[in-house]
Amino acid sequence: MCRIAYPRKAEPAAKGRLRHVALCAIFALCCAPLARADEAFITSQPADALSIVDLKTRAIVSRLTIPDKPAGIAVSPDGRRAFVTSPDGKALTIVDAAARRIERRVDVGGGPLGVAVHPSGSPAYVADWYEHQVIAVEADTGAIAGKVKTGNSPSGLALTPDGALLVSADRDSDEISLIDTKTLTRIATVPTGHKPFGVTIDDAGARAYVANVASSDITVVDLAARTVLATVKVGERPYAVALARGLAFTTDQYASTVTAFDTATFEKKASIAVGDYPEGIAAARDGSEVYVASWEANTLSVIDTATLKVVKEIAMPDGPRAFGSFLRRAD
Amino acid sequence: MNLSLLSVAAAAAVAMVGFTSAANAHGPTRQKVSETIEINAPADKVWAVVSNFQDGGWIPIVAKTEGTGGNAPGAKRTLTLKNGATVDEEVAKLEPEKMTLMYRIDKVDVKVLPVNNYSSWLIVTPEDGGKSKVEWRGAFYRGYENNDPPPELSDEAAIKAVTGLYKMGLDGLKKKIEGTN
């Protein structure tokens, strides 16, 4: 399979084969056109920064300034854009993810925090913490396409992979809202634990995992039946959830741990120590790793989902929060 | 420093009669403060003072410390300040090998300290020549839980109050320890 042209000399056949194998190995290591590595887009709140981390080299490859304490992040599934909320500036910043360039800043008012983007790439949905609504923003123009009322202080947002359903975690109402994206109407609510914050939907679009900050548990919701399947205790003050290899991983803010539990049996598998105030969390596309932003420790921890161990801590600008879907596919 | 902290608190009290802080209420932006000081004493001696959770007397505005549980995680204390206000606190994490104590405020009136969901870290690091460095870090939300806060409960007011507390506290720690050398 390996085709390398090199001058032929008279040499013993065995030695020639060895040389060929060795050259092929070197070529495969250094010269083959590698697929570009996926990236993490990490908001650092006090630093007013958006850092782009190459997940293969574990290095920050680009850094943008985003004013007014950027918190929430959503990268479009095609990797084209990133959407960043700045609660202190009441703004949504739309970023060209490949060009590492700010396209526009949209004044959305209220207290923008959670953000999610429709699988088609538009609109972006912004949770307004103070006005208790979700605002839909057109990605191409920045125009506000609509608003829908939620429960009190909506925080985390997530969409089903088909884009039909938007879920908001309504922190001060102890419930999630289910929103039909076509009509932008709130069609149902499901009760959760106390102070739900982050919400993550599985690849099948069947379940939502809601992190309840004050009751230190995860509510697992059957989205079709609109019922609670399970309530799973995790470490103190869980903030958000990521899903990989049949496990759910939660960032436990006060415990400074990531709890892993089995999504079939709801049995706890591990409690993994990370930096203080772990917040944003996301799983690699292939499920091999999860990435955790720790706000106080200023790190992005890489957890191997097979061994359930931290394999790398990457230093971040001050106050990494990365609340939302912060991974970008680069190919 | 003591007086300015109290006068800020008094202004807040006038403006915010009837306002009480709810343990879980806060806005979207947590704040961070860090202050450090160098102390002319070995780290183990400084750590002995800093890690004694049942004596907050090195903070100049503290009149009395009462509590239970020593300095183990979950240990509690109530600080009574010289102006009569109280602050309830709890140890979150103790790491002697890193000379780091992490604790949280369970209950404080925003009129006393205009913050919510406050946690802090005291970290002692050995320095050359038998000296040490103490860092006091804090993480907290402002005192006002809604949008567009009044100035005395803004992010700036919270940062100013905590920064003032840390500077005053670390000065007090240095004086206490170096004075007993």
C-alpha cells in the first residue's frame, strides 16, 4: 500500500524490505495528510477571552478578546461558527470559527447566559436569565427571530439532534421547559431537582440529563414520555453533564470532582479529582475523552473515558467557564 | 480599612432595608479576587496560624471565633465582628501537603459583606531565606441577585469590599506573626 520512490541499489532483498517498511513508517508518522484535530472553544470569564485549543497537541492555537465576561458557548455542529454570551454586556458574539474572527456582536438585552445552536447552524438560542425567556438569533444576520417565555432564570439549553426540540433548564422554577423550535412555543415542562443548571441531550434525542446545583443530583428525563426516568446523586453542586461510552460525566463545582455514572444502570463508576470549580464539560466526538474547564484552577482537564483518569491539564486564561457545547469539529 | 469597610456596609444598610441574601441567588458572573503578602517567618509557622480555622483573630475586624470540628472539611465557625455582625463559615477542603485551606461563607448579610455564594482559599508557599508567601483568593457573586444592581451591591462594590478585607486581613496576619518572632 505504501508507495515511496527511492533510488534502487543492489542490496539484499531482506534489507531492502526492511528499509521500505521503515521509510513507510516514517512517512506515516510525519508526512501523511493528517485530518485536522478537533478543537475546544473555551470562554474565560474574568480574562474576557475565547481560547481555541487544538485537542491533539493540547495547545492554545488562537485567542480572541470577547468583552463583558464571556460565559456561554455553542459551536455549530458543522464547525462553522461559535456563539458566545457576555452577560455583563447583555450581548451575543458570533464568531467565524475557522477564520478565528468576530463576525458581529448582537445586543440581546437581559442576562444572556446559556446558548445553543440549531443543528442546521441557525438560529442560535440564548437563555435570558433575568427576563425568563429564550431569544432566537439568526446566525447570518444577527437579527432577533423570536422569543419564547420559559420558567424562571433559564440557564442551560440543549437541542435534540433533529433540531425539533429545544430544552431549557429553568433554574429558579425547578423544571425544564420543552420548546417546539418550529413554532417557538413552550409545549411542556418536566419537574427536576433543585436549581437545574446545565442540560445535555443524548445522541438519540431520547433523554435529557439535567444537573441540579442545589440538590446535588442529575435528573434523567425521557423526552418523548416527558417523565423522569431517574434521579442520580453525584458530587456537591453539579453544574453540567457530558455523555460518552455509556457514561454520564458531571462537573461537581463544590466537590472539585467529575462524577461518572452508568446511563443504563445509573450506578456510580468513579469520582475523578479535577481543579476547583469545574464547570463546562464536553465529550469528544468519538467518546474517548471528556474535557473539563475549571474556573478557579484555570485549567482544561482531559479525562480518558476508558481509564477514568485525568491524562492532561492544559493551562487556560483566568476563569475558564465554557458553559455549553464548546467542541468544534475541524474536518 | 476597618472603618471604610463598615461605612460601605452602613450605606448598603440604608439603601437595602429588608433585603436579605438568599444562599443560592446570584447573577451570571462570578468574581475573582487574589491578594498576596510576604511574611518574614517560615511557612510551617504561618500555616499553623492560617490553618487554625477556630481562630480568625488575625483578621483585625474579628472580635470572637466560635465553632466546631477543628479544621476538617465540614468544620464550622461563627465569626463575630467588632461591630457585632456575624459571619457563618465552613471548611470545604483542607490540603496540608499544599498548605491550602478552602472554606465558604454559609451565611452573611450583604450589609456586612456585599457578596453571595462566597468561597475562599488561603495558600501558604515557602520562600527563600525562611520567609513565606500567603495568598488569599476569593470567588463570589455580587450582593444583588437581579440585573442592573444598585452601586453598593454591584460587582465593583463586591470586589472592593473583598479586596479591602483581604488586604486588611493579610496585613493583620503579617503583624501578628512577625510581632511574635
